[in-house]
Amino acid sequence: MNTLLQQLKKRRLDLGLKQNDMMLRVGVSRQQYQRLESKGNPRLDTLELIAKGLNSELMLIPKEKLGAVLAVLEGKAADEWEADSEGPGSGQRSSSKSVSKKSLSDDPWQDLLGDDS
């Protein structure tokens, strides 16, 4: 997984923005933004401001849910992720399980806090 700073740079480039553009979007000079992308250690409020300027959100993801979140972001179906996480030969178990459970694409936040409701 890329570092947060690499992710910020990739997002900026994906939006077609230059470092200079960040001054207008978040009030950070090109030099400040360049320093942040290259080796910065930004404060949380600075990260929130930059995320907002990049039309993004900062989020903490529990480690046990990281695979599910990555699967959603990669466009995998929930049953594919469950089969991957349970190991080889477990495809039949996960397909019967996915019938009674909404897919992550329908409800990506299901079981996020660990409750089974």
C-alpha cells in the first residue's frame, strides 16, 4: 500500500492538478505543498484541508476490514473477497454465505464496527 503522501500526490495528478493549483484550492503555497508531498509530516488539520481540496476524505479503517475496503475499491464483489480471505477451496461456503448477506457494493459499511446486526 502506498504511503499517505504518495496517495495525495497520485490523487492530485489524477485530478489533473499541479502543485501550484493547491494554493487556490487549500491556501497552501506551491513550496509548502511540494515539501509536504516529498517528505512532509503534516498536521491532521492540514491533511483534512488537503483532502478537502482533493475532493477526498480521510478515514481510519480497522485492519480486519482493510481487505473488504480494498475489494470494494478494486470493484471486487463481496463473495470474491470472502473467498480470497478464507483461502482456496472455500468458494462454495462463501457463495452460500453471500446469499443471506448484502454485498459490500450494496452496503460497504456493513459490520464496520464489528456488530453482527
